[in-house]
Amino acid sequence: MPTRRSLVVSSALVPLSLSMRPREARAALKELRYRLIEDPESLHSGQSVSLTVSTCLNFLHDRLIYLDNTGKPQPWLAESWSFSDDSRQITFKLRPGTKFHDGTDLDAAAAKFHFDSILDPKLASPLRGTISALESCDLVDPMTFRLNFSRPFAAAMILFAASAYGFNSPTAVQKAGRQYGRRPVGTGPYMLKSWSAGTELVLVRNPRYRQLRPDAVNKGAPYADQITLTVLPEEGVAFSALQTGELSAAELQTDTVDRLRRDPRFAVVTDEKAKNFMFLEFSWRSPFDDRAMRDAVSHAIDREAIVRASYSGYGTINLNPLSSGIPGYDPSIGATHGTPYDAAKAAALLDQAGWKMGPAGVRAKDGKEAKFVLRSYASPVTDRALAVMQSNLAAIGVQVSVSTADWGTFYPSLLRDDWDMALNRWTYNDPQVMVNLFRPPGHRRKLPADAELTRILSGVESTLDPAERQKYVVEAQQAILERRLLVPILTNHAITITQAGLQNYTFDYLNQILHGDVRMSDW
Amino acid sequence: MTRYILRRLLIALPVVLGVLLVTFMIQAVIPTDAVTAMYEGQVTEDEAEEAIAAIRERFGLDQPWYVQFGRYVTHVMQGDFGESVRLRRPVAEEIGYRFVNTLQLTGAALLIGILIGVPMGILSAARKDTWLDVGAMTVGLLGISMPAFFFGLLLILVFAVWLQWIPVVPRGGAALLLPALTLGLIEAAPLSRIARSAMIEILRRDHIRAARSRGMSELSVIMRHALPGTLLAVMTVIGLQFGNLLGGAFIIEVIFGWRGIGELGVKAIQWRDFALTQAIILISAGAHIGANLVVDVLYAWVDPRVDYET
């Protein structure tokens, strides 16, 4: 009969013994190990809009098209495409011979299966929210399908280049049912071997793979035998794992990067085509319904100081209302229509508008002091940006009280009328982002009616011809800046630290790696 | 004893229901849900209006909160914790492996904490006001004061980066070592202080003086007469700590990439994924109730004077 003491000791040892498993032998493999900041929710393309999921899907899926270095769509799985006269239909013809990981063919029926699953209300795909204009998908012939839209939707072409629009094997989806998200089958360079929930995903080379992109180095099966994606949320732990060689590459925050950039064992890969955009917007309540006030605030913000404080200098100062990595971004528009940092000009603008400096260093007009509410979402990066902005505005006699909350609290709060300015950050691959945010009444329903701006932004949304659309994109940037609808601030760069011997780890226009190309120099 | 346990479990039911009810009411006043939170900083509500409505309908989020509450309670009673909007999987699947992970971490950490903390506290009490006592209590104070995230990173730096005895990203059983050690050493600190103060208090009692006057050795006095009383005090703390740890040791789980309940709980709240949040709250409440019940039962086992039947 066990004694009390032995019972206590043995029961406490159970958890330890349960977790003891033999270490895997991995030395002989050509293996690359990358960091994931979080466990992906599901690898069912079409069932998530998360950026982590998108990163993982890029190993598993090729897409219809890709964007070349100028942002122009090029054929990938699709051989060609055409638009209908009314721009409401896009017809894609697939290249023959592409196989899914399970050996089944990628044909127009498989493509239709994917788009139908996005449209099916029973499946409630979150991807539907990104392509609300899509109405249906028709089969034209075994290798051709047609997408029908309720209205011309130019951003679709860029969406189709994103990994969330990679095709799933219909056979595998039907076979796995609700478990498909854990057993994805695509057409990409790697296949999922195992997924240890919350810990790591192991992918193996797709031996049948052929790379159809002409810009790829490797046109055949990937160089690495295996990829391990390790979930490491904590920055310090990822940093340590890079130092001990347990990771081949890891995206790190800019604060951490500086400690490794002079170390010859590592290389810094900077993705300057990032699609994020930090900006300050206005509530439109008095006095921010006055262009002069918005103009003054726009000139008061020292963007260079924010790039340094928030991202250690790894970012592009932005004077345009568009991320510097999006097709259509043209710095000359910011130069002519933007509001560069000029504190003296900001102060003069306030003087002209009747805001007189008070004895306590706070301006006032008609008995109202220049004391305002600035909101944002909580993160170390925004905290530092807010501190700079608070100081910048104090320097011209505008006092702001800053409040932050998590996104789920912050963003809905912008529908209320108890704020003046909000620091926001948006990530989107297409100029459509200007339509979504600033077509009156705007994403927070604060902007006044503006027929001209609506016309221009609707042109951005619905013009499929690239040259014609570019005219609208330029015009939209100018119009938004002229109206001082926002203060563009920056686009921060994604920074990845790799082991020095890692080759071909480069980002394409949509910030994706061609994983079949990546190898260690000694392989 | 069986009647006592059944009575306690019956009392626990309204507590758990009350916790769930409050959670649902809070959910009703929060101005966002899992669907809009999913599109954070990427897609506006206007753009995704149709998709948002479809997802809400699919997961029943378009119903009033009391309807959702009624349905949830009915389903939970049938063992169905619902489906996560973000993960697109049954909540039970996700919670299941994470709860096992948290149990492993909690068990191993408490074992380390008990093995180090209790003897350290007893030794301090037995050698009160000596350098041993001062040294042990200083270490204990350090353990209580040191933030878990700092201590965890320190252990990684020493054992994985400098000494390279274990990998930074360990696999298998080794993965439990550092998180359990970090948490265990942190847990050892309060246990040692409780054990010390309880032991000092008991050593002043008359029955201890009587035992000493009968010529018993100090070791016998401590082990046979003082230890059972000390353990009663320590067990109370262990019970509370066990409940807390089962609710999740979030910082430790994040630092060491240990996928437990705490790490999921924070994510679930950020995602506004109420099916996940509610399941975690249920588990936390259940863990606290269960741990306290086990401690009460153990009281009677350790100290025969405790009788719950009368």
C-alpha cells in the first residue's frame, strides 16, 4: 500500500514523465528553422485573414498571379486573364499540369470550389469581407473559370496574389472535413508533415513542385528538405535562439535588431515594401472641422522623430496618404501636397486662425482652450509615437491628453464623439485602402459629404485598367492631402535577422519569400 | 465525507453559473466581438458588412445575450463548449491539450516549490535568527520580489545561451524543465515564508515544550509534533496557488512558448472570442473550487481533529 509521502511524490512526477520524449534526430536533414510569433489559427486558406496564417500559407500555396517589382500582375498558376467590357467579370485560364500535394489536379473546378467556399454563407468565410463585390464563379472549360462581380473591383487582382487566395485540394477538403484547417493540401513548394499545436509546424519538400514564376532562382523542388516553424512569441527568446543557431531566421522588433546588426554571424534583411501605414486622423468635431486647425497639427508632427522613437529608424517617413509599399505611391505627391514638419509654420497657422497663446503655454480661441483628446491602441510602438506627438503639439501650444486601449476597445470607440484625434495603423496591399478609409463618410463615419472626393475614390475602386487607375490613385492622394483629412506619418519596415549563410531570403512585392529558393550557403 | 464533498460540489454550481452570467452580461456591453476584432486594422466594417453578418449568424452572435447564455448553458451541460470563431474549431479541442499542458506545468512547478520551499522554511524556523535563517529568508524575499518574466529570461540566458546545457527551443520533456523551474522557484518563496512562520508559532506551544522536557530530540520534536500543524498552513497556500496556476501562469507560458490556458486566455480576450473565454473562465473557476475542496479533504486526512460530518 502506498504511503502518503510516496503518493505525493509519484503523483507530482506524473506530469514530468508524461512530457519526456526522445529528442528527434535532425542533423542529417537540410533543414531551415523560422520563427512564428503566434500559432496559426487554421491553415484553411479562406478561413482566416490573419497575417501569421498568411505567412504559413505562403509555404503551402502558389497563387493565380504574382506582382512583379513594379507592382504589375504577372501570370503564375494562371496562364492568362481577361476583363469583360463592363469590368465586372474576370476570366482566368489556368496552366495545365499543376498538381496538389495529394496528387490531384489543379483545374478550373478546383478554383471554383475555392471561390464557392468563400461565397458560401454556411461556411461564413472571413475572406468574404475582403472581396465583398464577388458574386459568383462559373466554369468556362476544364481549365478556365470566370469570376462575376457586383461592381468593378480593381483591388481583386492584388488580392489574388495573396497567399490567402491559394487553392485547397477539393478532395482533401472533403476528406478531412472540419479538420482540414489542420491538414491543408495546396500546390506550393512545401507540404505539411506535422503540426504540434502551439509549438511547431514541420513542413517537408514537395518533390513534384515546379516553380512557374520567372523571377524565381530555383525552378524545381525546394532546396531544403524540411522547414520547421517554431512558435516563439517572446522577443528575447527568439533573440537567444538566433544566437545559439536554433533559428535560421526570425523577424524581430527594431529594438532588438540593433544588437545583432554588427555581428558578422547574422545578416539583416529589410523589407521596405511593407504595406502598413501609420497616420493621425481627426474626429471632425469643432475645432477640427476647421481646415486651419488640421493644417497646423499636420505641420506640427515630427515624423522623423517618430520613426526613430518607434522603429529605431527602420521606416519611411510618409507624406502621402498611402503606404510607401503600395502600387501608386509616389513621393512627389507628398512633396507637393504634403505637410512636412515645420513647427514655426504650424504656430503661425494657429495664430492666423485666432488661437492665441495663453500664459500657461496653452492656446485659446473664443474662450476655448486648445486641450484635446488623442486616442490610440496600446502597444509599445504607439506609446512612443504618442509621446513624440504630445510633445510636438505642446510646443505649438496645443495640449493633448492621450489614452490608449486594446484594438477591440479603441477602434469601436472612434464611432463616438468624445475624441479629437486618433493615431491609427492600417495594413492593406492596394490603394483601395484609401477608399475604405476616406470615402465619405469614412470608416468611422465622421467625414462630411464630398461629391468630388467620392467620385475620385470610386474611380480608384472600379477602374481596372492599370494606367487609367493610376491617374485616379494620384488624384485621390492629392485630394485627401489638400483636404487635410489625415496626417500621414510613416510606413515601418519589417526586419528579419538571418544566419549569415542563409541565401535568397528576399521579399517580393507582396512581402512574401519564394521559399523554394532559400538555402544555406554550404548545401 | 462523501456527503460533505457532494454538498460542496452542489454549492459550487451556482457559483460557476453566476460567473458565467456575469461574463455574458459583460460581453453584451462590450462594443465589439470576435468578428470585427478579426479584421483588426485590415478591413473596415462597411467593406465586410455582409461577411460579418454571415459569420455572426453562423456562430449565433446575432442573438441577444440572454438567448446566447441559455443556449450556452444547455450545451455545456451536454459537454459541448461551442466553437471558436477565430480558430474555427470546437473549443474543447483547443482547451483539452492546453489544460493538460497547464496541469503538467502546475504539477511540476508545485513539486519543485514544495521540495525547496517547505524544507527551507522549516530549517529557517528551527535555526531562527541564525545566518541560515537570514540567508534563506533573503532568498525567499528575492523570489517573491523578482518578476517572473525577468527570472525566466535569466534562466534561458544562463542555461541555454551561456552554458548551452539545454536548447533555447527545447522539445519533449526538456521543454518543461525551465518553465517548471522558474515557476517552482517563484512558488518556493511564499511557501518557505509560510512554513517558517507556522513552524515558529507551533514551536512556541505548550505541547512542544512538554515534548522537549521529556527529552525528545529536536528532530523528533519537529518531525512528529510540529510538522503536521505546519503542513496544514502550507496546504492552504498550496491549494490557493494550485488554483491560481491552473488558471494560467501567463507570463511563464508566453516566455517559454508553453501552450497553456493562461496564454490562450489572454489571446481569447484580445480576439473577443467569447466561446473560448467562457470555457477558460469555467476551467479557472472549477480549478479554484476543486483545489480548495481537495485541500479541505486533505485537512481531515492530515489532522484527525478536523471532522466535517459534525
